[in-house]
Amino acid sequence: MLPRFGDDGTRRFGPAAPGDQVRRYDPRTLPEYTEKTLPPGIELPNDLPPQLEFKLINPGEHGEIVLIHGPVESGDSQRFSNFLAGMEKSPSKLALNSPGGVVSEALKIGRRVREIEADTIMLPGTACFSACPYILAGGAKRLVSAASAVGMHQHYYEEPGFLPVFFAVENIQRGQGQTLEYLIEMDIDPRLMIYSLNTPPDEIYLLEREELLESRLATEILD
């Protein structure tokens, strides 16, 4: 069973530690659950963009990287493909900073990442929550800074609406099946979904070093 906090609202902010890994979640923000700041050469606005942004950056030791920043929204997988088509050559590394969003779009982006055999990177001071870890999973190598935050929780597979209960349950089960299929396809331990399924949508479970490595969501922990 996942470690949880009491209902008094204590210890819900700041970096995680083993056994102290559940935090509040707000899809409109990327709270500071990390201790270090962004690497030199990377500046991000305080407000999130309305959808994913793709930008070529050079943070130093990693060379040129495409930064994928913002929430994952409908149409972002096509926008990502269009961005790649406009480059002279496919990028070798992609850095992520996202609160998550539409799972089906994240799966499409992750498959495109694996298709171009790019590595995914979590830089110090960045976060990857909700649907974002599925993009991280698409990397040929998945390099995660110990000073970044990767988190999972329950999510919607369809836009909320007034569907009959049996249709809603069918959509959720189908979505979970597609997500499990994707993780297996990417050679990620499907037991990773335990952290997602056991954490309510208004909270986020921050994965620790051993969980990242054992699940193979990270192939290497940096710093």
C-alpha cells in the first residue's frame, strides 16, 4: 500500500523522501517539489502556456536539447510531429517539464519519441506529472535528475461529461488497457500503474530513485 498523509494538510509541499511521497496536485501549476533551480541557459515563465511548447535549448553539458514545456492538450501530438518535420535533423534529446494532460496525446508523442530514437531527460528543477511520464517512457534512454520530480496519479481517459455510468467505466477500462499496452511496448514495468491507480486525481505520487529504476521509467539517475 502506498504511504499516505493524514487529512490535516501537513507536509504536502516541498521535496519528497521515501515514505513521504504524496503531494497536492493542481494541473494549472508546476509547484516546486525540487530543491535545485534550472540549469544555466534555461528560463521558464511563471505561467504555464495553454498547450505544449517545443523549443531548442542548450543547457551546457547535454548539448542541444528540445524542451517540451506545458500541459498536454488535444492536437499536441500532431503539433510535435510538425515541429520535428521543420527541423533539419531529428533531435537526439528531449527535456520535459509538464503537469500532464490528455493521456492519448501523451502516448502518441511517446511513440513518436521512440520512433526517432531520442533520449528523454528530466533536468534539475523540472517536473513531469500525470500523463507526462508516458512521454518520458518513450525515450530510448531515460535520464532523470535526482533534483527533478516525476509523479503519477489517476487520470481521465475522456473529457468529463454526462455519460451513463457503464459508458464511463468502459472508457476508463479501455484507456487503462491502452496505457498498459503502451508501457509493455516501451519495455516499462506495467506495475508502474499501481502508483497511478492508487493516487487520487487531486494528489500526485512522486516516484523515488529505486521506483524509477526498478520500473525502468528511468534508465539512469543523474547527479
